[in-house]
Amino acid sequence: MKLKSLVLSALIAGAAVASQGAAAQAIERTVPLVTAGDGVGGFNAHFGDTFAASTVVRTFSDIFTFNIGSPFDAAASVTSSYLNTPQTKDLLITGFSLYRYDPSTMTMLGTAIAGINETGFGSHPTDSWSLSAYDLVSGYYALKVDGQVLGAGGGAFGGDLVVSAVPEPQTWSMLLAGLGLGMVGMMKRRKLVLQKI
């Protein structure tokens, strides 16, 4: 009889450990960004995620993908919510990065451009991260937000991305040539005005 109860206890303990392991699995999501064009080759986008109370203590890794067909500069920020759960920050953001992205294999490529943690001080401050990147080549990219759900009621984060197209070198040369012609025209006009005086 003791052997049966020992085996039964072991099975119950094993099931409890297995259910805890299942609850502790990381949440991983990949979502394409919905972008709004700015009319000059760039775009703006909002992104975020919400976590249910059942995800408390679980880590997460959210990936937001986008594609741009020209060289660009980018700036992004992300902020966690703070629902004032007693003694606990609801959501802890542990990383914010920009990567090159391969949509066919759904993998991050190369070295990340890491975000800067700008979270304030004090008791359980709202998380705030930002990043900036300049002179990036066209292609597929992904913003990655890592963190952990701490609050008993779940948690949420939201962010913004601004992408500005960067003129290619021949565009700069045309711009400078136009500026030079404009300066020549302005100097001639000034000379004519001074001659009339």
C-alpha cells in the first residue's frame, strides 16, 4: 500500500512540476507593422501588446516586422503600462532592439541596434526605452521587445516608430546643384538691385 501511495504522490508532484513548466513558457509573437506613409518615402507606425492575468511571471519576446525600399533613418520608443498592482510593476521591459530580418526563415540577422533604457527612478517606475538608427540600407527589419509580465492583472506596452527616407547620393548632388544655381541667381539679382540704387 505504501508503494502505491508513494507512486501516486510522485505522479502528482510530477504533474505539478510539468504544469508549472508549461505556465512558465516564453510568449513569442511575430507581427507585421501596419504603417502610415508620410508622403516622402518614409512612414510612421504604432505597435504594442497586451498580456492577460494568466501570463503572470512569463517572459515575452514580441517581434514587429517591416520593409522599406530605400535607405532610411529610424527612431522608435516603447513604454510599459503601470496599473499600480500593489508592490509590483505590471510589466518589465528588459530589451528593445532593431534588427535586420529574414522573412523567409523568420530570423534576426546580424548585430542589433540596441535601445537605451530611459526608465526613471523610484518605486516601480514605468519602463521607457528608445532607439535611433541612421543610414540604414533598404530591406526587411524587425523591432524586438523583450520583457516579463509581473502584475497579477497582466500588463501592456505600446510604442511608436518613425522611418525617414534618406536621399541617395545622386539626389544630394542634384540638390546641391540646385542650391548653387539658386545662390548664383540670388547674387545676380542683388547685383542688379544695387546697380539701380
